Amino acid sequence: MIIIVYLLIILILIFVCFIGIKAASAGIEAKQLNKKKFTKIKNKNKNITQELFNLNKLYKSKAISKIEYQKAKRKILKD
């Protein structure tokens, strides 16, 4: 009788460990996906900033007109 109780306890313990490991794996995977998305957004923001900076330099050096500057700026911010 006691052996059956011990077997049930062991089975319950194994089941709880399995559920815990599965949840931890899902959490780690979600964290990695979130990190990848954040890195993409961060890189995109850097590119936009650099493009706007370069566009501003062109405008200040009078290489492009004010209208061309405004059109290019809208296009950069729209994408």
C-alpha cells in the first residue's frame, strides 16, 4: 500500500517538473524573440536618425532645395 503512495508521489513530482521545465522553456524562447524584435526596432531608429542627419547636411550645404528637403523628410519618416 505504501509503495503505491510513493509511486503516486513520484509520478506527481515528475509531472510537476515536466510542467515547470516546459514553462521555463517557453519563457526563454519568448525572451529571445522579444530581444530580436527590440534589436530590429533599435537598428531601424538608428537608420532613420542617420538618414535625417545626412538629409539635413545636404539641405544646409544648399545641395537640395527646401521643397526637396521636405519631400525627402516626409518619405523617410513615412517608411
